[in-house]
Amino acid sequence: MGVNEGAVVAGLRLRQCTCEPAVQPEAEVTRAEAEADEEADPPAADLPTPQAIEPQAIVQQAVAPSRMQMPQGNPLLLSHTLQELLARDTVQVELIPEKKGLFLKHVEYEVSSQRFKSSVYRRYNDFVVFQEMLLHKFPYRMVPALPPKRMLGADREFIEARRRALKRFVNLVARHPLFSEDVVLKLFLSFSGSDVQNKLKESAQCVGDEFMNCKLATRAKDFLPADIQAQFAISRELIRNIYNSFHKLRDRAERIASRAIDNAADLLIFGKELSAIGSDTTPLPSWAALNSSTWGSLKQALKGLSVEFALLADKAAQQGKQEENDVVEKLNLFLDLLQSYKDLCERHEKGVLHKHQRALHKYSLMKRQMMSAAAQNREPESVEQLESRIVEQENAIQTMELRNYFSLYCLHQETQLIHVYLPLTSHILRAFVNSQIQGHKEMSKVWNDLRPKLSCLFAGPHSALTPPCSPPEDGLCPH
């Protein structure tokens, strides 16, 4: 990230330099400039190009008296708490499958907002347009990613996983300090018309991105710490490590929840097999007639045990589902937030910073072309055109420098937002511990209730009941 600051300094030096570069043949300079233009990447899908505006107008805004008044405190610093963010809204996303004939044609979602007291129907493509409008208006903020589009042959498991991901997406957006106050969010959560996609697009028309609308955008550099590059590099490495660790925690939590659900299935089958033994009507052979009463009592006892094992299976399944909802989903929510931060860092480096560096390179080529034209005594009109282009490029570089600093300003705030969410770890651990305690407590009660019913399984001589012995250290009962 250190190259970012160097690029800014390099741009300033290029404009202040009194030493002219060596004269380069005009054809070669023109060809190099064309190649620089051809190397320009198309606007990235995740970083929409803002509406055009005169660069000089932005620079003039930076020194306008009305915008030079310092706000109270440092606007760079956030004062939100996790409880405040979570209290902004809770959005539910539920499946409403629509069937035509025998096959599922598409899936709709009922999206309900506590804050707006609204309930609307949305399709996946509505979420896509919603995210695109957020990226258009807030390219320097953490816009969460969407789950993948439905593929052919998508099963119920895929559809349910996508529903959960869409719920996490919209809750992260609804709780973001800036997104939560934007008209795009209100439209998405409350507009009940059929053309919600057009409404979302209309709301973003003729509206620039956050840089164009933020009063502090052109002075973002004034609020940044002197060592912003070093701070950003350290924070990025820290968050990368946190992401990797939480990713492993999520994988283990998924396995724990899955084992609980598998345990429930095994207990249920175990009980059914005991019931099947107890329900067996196959007659005993003549040589076993003496033990017919014992076998009959044993079968009756085994048949009755299936009820308790079904109850154990239900308790284990409840624990697994609770851990999926309260532990795994919260871990996924935090991972989605961390991933959106990583995506934002990439947009900063591949978007604003990359374009800034290309603009500086192009500016250097144009200066060389200007020197070549002057050395060859070209016509005044041609020289004036080059001068005009150089001035335009200087203004463009100034705008990119302002955008670059504003991008760092936003990154600094989004980094703070990540740290605001860190206490979510305690919520997750508390939910996990409570689930384990409650689950084991309920299952222990069922096991204890089951134990007295085992007495009839241990019939001694002359039908005398012999209670089960406690196993010795080797795990074997003496005969």
C-alpha cells in the first residue's frame, strides 16, 4: 500500500518539476500514449463508474469557503456500538416457492423488516439490482457479496443455504450506518409494487456516488492520520488473520451441529430396531420353550424403549438445529462482513489506486509529447491542443488524488466498523455454551428416566430380576 502515497507525491512532483524530460520522437510518444489508453481496464462490475463531472469543479469545491468550516470533532472516528448496530433493524427472509404444474419454476422470498414494519416479496434478481445500486452509490464501502445464482438442478439444500445467505446480506446492509439511512434500502424493504428493480434504478439516476455527495470528500486527507498507509496495512493483515481463524471456527461449528443431527438420526434408528425386535412374532423353537416367558418379557421391554429413544433423538436434533441457527449462522454473518472488507480492499487497489497510477503515466507521456512538439517547432494550434489536454489531465489527476484519499478515509471507517463487530464473538460463544448445557441437561434427564425401565431386561433364575452391574475397569461384567 505504500505505493499509493508515492503515486500522489509523484503526481505533485510531475507538476512542479522544472527539469524537462529528454525529447522523444513524436510518433513514439503518440504510440506509447495510445498503448496506455488501450491498457485502461473497463469499469469493474463491483466498482461502477460514477457520473462524469468537471474535475476543475471538484477542485474548486475543495477551497469553497462554505466547505472549509471544520466540523465538531473528527468525522473520521465512529462512535457506534454493536448493540446500536444490531438494534437498527432485524430483517427476516423466508421462502415462498411458487409451483406451476409439477415443477418449481422460481422462488420468491418474503422480506420482513421490523424497522419499517413492512413485508414485501422479492426475487433473487431484485437482490442483485439492490446490490448493484449500493455499489454504484457507495463504491468505497463494505457492500456484502450475494450468494451464487441458482443453477440447474438446484436442490432444497442449495435453496435453503441461499435463503440464509440472502438474510445475512440484507441484515448487514440494514445495520450499516450509511446504508441504513439511504433511500435505496427503504425502497427495497418497503416498496410493494411489481417494478421494484426500476424504482431502485430510478433512485440512483442523476445521483453521483458518495464522493460526489459527501461534503467532507474533498478534505478527507485533512482527517487522515499521517501513518494511514502503515495503519491500513496492519489492519488489513489483522483482519485477514481473523477471517482465517473464524473460517476454521465456522467449519468446526458446522461439524459439531452436523454430528448432533446425525446422532439424532442414529438414536431414532436405534430405538426403531429395538421396537422391531420387540414386535417380532416368530415362534420360539421347542427346545427354547422353557425360556418363553423370559423372552416375552424381554421383547415387551424392548418395544417400550423405542419411545424414550425417539425422545432422545428429538432432543439431539433440537440441539443441532439450535447450534446451526445461533452459532453457525452468526459465524457466517461475521465471515460475510470480513469478506466484504477484503473485497473493498481489492476494489481500492485495483480501482482508484490503479487508475491513479495509469493517469500519472499518461500525464508523463503527454508532457514528453509536448516537449517533442516544441522541439520540432510545430504549428501553434497543435501546441495549444496539447497544452489543453495536459491541463485536463492535471485536473483529472487532482480528482483521482482526492478520490484516493477519500477511499482511504472510507477504508479507515470501515475498518473501525469491523472492530465494532468483534464483540459478536462473545455472543457466539455464549450461544454455543448455552446450547451445549441445555442440550446435555435435557438428554441427561431422558437417560435417567430410561434407566429404571431397564430392570426387566435382566431376568435371573426363576424369573427373578437382576439389576445391571456396574462395569469394572475393563468394561466387562463378571458372569
